[in-house]
Amino acid sequence: MFLKLKWPYLSDKNLTIKVQVFYTPLTKFCQYFCIFLTLIDIIYLGWQKIDGYAILVTTMPGTIPSQNHKKNGKRKIVKVKFNLSWKNVFLYGFLLLFLMFLFAGLNQSVQDAHTVPLSQVLQDTKAGKVKSITVEDTKLTVVEKDKTVISTKEASSNVYSLFKDAGIPLDKTKIEVKDNTGVGNWINLISSILPIILMVAFFYFIFRQARGAQESIFSFGQSKAKLFNKDQPKTTFADVAGVDEAKQELTEIVDFLKHPEKYKAMGARAPKGVLMVGPSGTGKTLLARATAGEAGTTFFSMAGSEFMEMLVGVGASRVRDLFATAKKNQPAIIFIDEIDAIGRQRGAGLMGGHDEREQTLNQILVEMDGFESNEGVILIAATNRPDVLDPALLRPGRFDRRVTIDLPDRDDREAILNVHARQKPLAEDVVLRVIAERTPGFSGADLYSLMNEGAILAARENRTKVSQYDLIRSIEKVMLGPERRSHLLGKKEKELTAYHEAGHALIASVLKYADPVHKVSIISRGRAAGYTLKLPLEDKKLQSKNEFLDDIAVSLGGYVVEKNIFNDLTTGSSNDLQVSTALARDMVTKYGMSDKIGPVALEGMGGRTIGGGQGMNDREFSENVGTTIDAEVSRIMNEAYTIAHNIVTEHRKVLDAIAKELVEKETIERAEFEQILIANGITPKKKDILSME
């Protein structure tokens, strides 16, 4: 604990005191009392003018003390630290007053020890021993030649009358009368009322804490939605890019909230709800905020999981409270993120109709399309799992609009990058079109992270502008993680990794339907010891069987090289085998790309659960069909292995050249890689020579 205090009594010396308090399971009162005792010790030691010391306060026997000394030569500093919250201030004040009353009582005890009767004072005065008498109400302070004593008189008696009646002259004794009646009355009043006030404040504090705990129990049913009113900073459609169709759908919602009379005159009704569907990071929440900003209405935001609690009925109560609050502030927009947390198909749970999630869903259905109309309140929800939602939630009259938000294409990615580049100083060499071309499959959140990482890299290197090189490095950081240059490979591992990645790159360059190679590196990123970056020449929404087969062969390139060149296998191919095997199984069971199985979808997107919902796998085919599936997957993998083996054997010279370059430079960019291919008679892939058969 440290508090810096200048010590006026010891200005000729400089001493640092460290006060250390070890907190133990003792009561707070004991701890604070020890702090006060510490301050008293500091004051005492300060008056002793000791050159160096350390004070240790412990609240439990057996604590090992530690000493900390510091010396300078001008003044003394005491360091103590307190946490000054209002509760601590109250406790400190209470303890301070307690000590004041304690010291007052001790002082009174000391004074009582020197009190003498009035008759003794009269005798001493008559004998000439008393020099002066000070009268304060009933108190007499008698100063004699060798001591000072205290005596008392009756409140109604006069000191002069007392001495006159006793026949004692006062010519040699000085008498001083002090009138402290007003101050004494105030002191008596405060000393009488203050303890009562402190006790009332103490019990008020205790009861308030208990009442707060009681109210928190009954506040479970209140909505925890975050409120964004129209006076707060707005997000508009200008801050959203790459989702033009979705913005067009939501523009109609905005126009209805702004001009409802235009639609009512035509007999039209506003949509009750808008369901935004799309992968994570595509901007569903951002679109909802932009809709509220454009409409200038009250916006309530709540996650689906915030409705759920341990107590049954809490979720339904929060739904009622949320819609009731929105009706009071209409026109209003309610946004529920990840609605699949409460909107899953009913009957899939193990608790039947008493499931808390189902009760919450039932209340949402009633609020959206029940007996009471919700004109002016529009519900916007977002999910990336529309397949698990209850059909009653998706029917017209509840979610009338379904807005699908896909991953952005090349033009959309460029528009999103322009939005995120507004507040960033870009260098003259930055071409966002090139960045958009190198980021297929990136979502809006990925692109935001890319631009942010580029700015961080530029700031880390003490540059004032973000360059193209920063953004290109950020692509790989977002995809694979940061570089691990401290993860050094031995000579043998480095050579093996170089051949492994060269195998991937070579097979991708030879096969017709594989994506061209943009970069090959053996610098570790994330969990990968090396990587081969392949990017399509153009964005694709569909993939063909030939493309799948070539991708599997490319994935097996490293495995083939290790087995045929080094006559050994390592764990480096484990992820390649997992990805390629999963892709081969999907070809057979989902996409109907097996001639032996035929056009049959044997597995859905997520299987089925015990209760009939989505999730855990529950096969709907016989054991014989399962055996056939396994055989087809093995056939596809073996055929891809044969293709990869033939390419590696035929182009061994090119493989050696790529691996040698990787060992020397660790990273090969697209231009250098294509020069190696051309030098060995392989034509790099260009957009104009590719065609889908």
C-alpha cells in the first residue's frame, strides 16, 4: 500500500517508508484497524527522527516480515495507498470517529486521575500555593507552583462567592473565567446525536445491500436489451459495402418507418420481421445497425443466448418485456443476433414442451403474430444456421423477408476494402483491386482484420503510411496466423519441408483444374511448418468433380514426395490427409459424384440428433451401403495418389529446382515460381486458356 505524504516535522531528512499489509481471512474491521495502528506507529517513529526503517502490518500471526529501506538527504516521505471508494470512505470515517471517541474517553480517564475536591482547592488557595484558577463552566483548572490539578463546582454557584464565603482573599490568586457555553452545548449535542446517526447509517447500508440482492432475484424477467437511440452516433448504409441486394431489401423497411402513411394508403403492411442469413462475418449485425441509423428510430439489440437462464419462464418473460418496451418507443427496431439459440425446431429437445428454450420461442411467435398487432415494431434477426429454425418462425406473417448475405465477390471485396481504408493513410503504391483479387473467400470481417493488421504492421515499423507490402503480408497473417521465425528447422527438416511444399506446388501447376500457385514458403505460420498459397483466377460459386479430384491430388502431393523420395512418412501430412479424405467422402455421400453409388445424397449438412433435430450423426443407410461408401472413398484417394506419384516421377527435375530455391530463399513468390516452371518446360496457367469441360 502506498500513499505519498510530505512529513513537515522531519524536513531535514529524507526517508522512504514502505507499509505492507498482508490480507488474511480476518474481518475487514481488523484489517482497517491495523491500518490505523500503522499510521500511529509511523507518526511515533517520525517523531523519533530515525534515519531508515520499514513497517510491516500483518493481520495474521506467522506472516514473514520483509524490510524495505530507502535513504536520501532532504525530506522524509511516507508511502501508503488506500482504495477510496464511497464504501471505504464511510468505513474510514466510521473508524476515525470511533478512535476519536476512544481517545476522548482515555483523555477523560487521565483527567479524572488528577481531579481534587473543591475543599482542597480552597485550602491550597488559603495557604498561598495556588497561582491561578481558570473557570470553564463547572470545571476549575488550578495551577499551583509545582503542579496543575482539576476540580469541579456546582453549575449554579459562583467562584467568587465560594472564596468570599470561605473567607479566603484572592489578591494573590489570578482568576480567569471562560464562557464556552455555546461550544459546549454543540459538543454535547453532537456527542449525543452522532452515535445514533452512525448506527442508523450502518443499518441503512446493511438493509440496502439486502434489498438490492432481493431485487436482483426478481429482475431476471426483465429484458437485457441494449438500447441505441437516434441521438447516438449513427451507422448508415454508406458504412456498409458489398451487399447491395440486402441493402435494397432493407431500404424498403427504412422507407416504411419514415413514411408509413404512403404504404397504408395503398393497403400495404410493413413486414413483421426480416431474417438475415449468411456465414459468420458477412455483416449481418452491421446491416441491422445501419437500418436503425437510416430510419432514425430506437434500436434494441439482444443476443439469442441472453434470453436463457436457469429458471424456467425467464426467457418468455424477457421476450414480453422486450416487446413491451419497444411498443412504448415505437417506431422501433428489435435486433436478435444468433436467433438459432432460441429458435430451433421444437420437439428436438429431451424435455418436451417444458423446455425453457421452447417456451421462449413460443412467446416470440405470439409477440410477432398474435392477437395484438405490433405496428411500428419490426424484428430483425440474424443466423448462420437457417436449417435448424422452427418452420412456424419462418412462415409469412412472422419473418416475411429473408435476406441472404453471401461471401463477397471480387468487386464487393474491393468496395469493402475502400470502406475500411477511409481512416487509414495509404501509400501511393496501394492497389486495393489487387488485394481483392488475392482474397477469395474472405468475409467482411476478414477484410476489416486485413486492413487493421496492415495498419498495425506499418505503425510497428515506424512508418506514416500503409503500403501494398503491408496489406499483402496481412493476407497471410489473417489466413494462417503470424510468422514464427523463431521456430527454426534443422537442416534435414528444412529440406524435407521444402520438398513437401514443392510437391504441392508442382502438382497444382501440372493439373488442369487445380488453382494456380501464388506463393510457396517454408516459414512457419500458425501450426503449419510451411504452406503453398493457391488462388483461383476468378471467383467461383460452383465446383466441378474434376476440380475436386485435382484438389485431392494436390493435397496428397506432400505425402507422395515424402514416401517416394525420402522413403519415410512424417506427421506433416496429417492435415492434408484429413482434408482430402473428408472431401472424397463428401463427393460420394453429398454431391452424387460416385458412379457406383449414383445420384443419392446419403448425408445431410449436419446429420440428425436423437430427438429428431440437427447435429449428431445418425446414418440413414445400411451397413452394405456404408461398406460401399468406404470402398469408393478409398478408390478416389488411391487414384489421386497414383496421379500425384506419376507427376512427381515425371517432373522430378522441376521438383528438385523448386525445393532447392525454397531451401535458399525460404519463400518463392508467383513470378519467381513461374520462371522455374517455364525454364523446365511447364506453361503457367492463365485465365484465357482455362475452360470447364
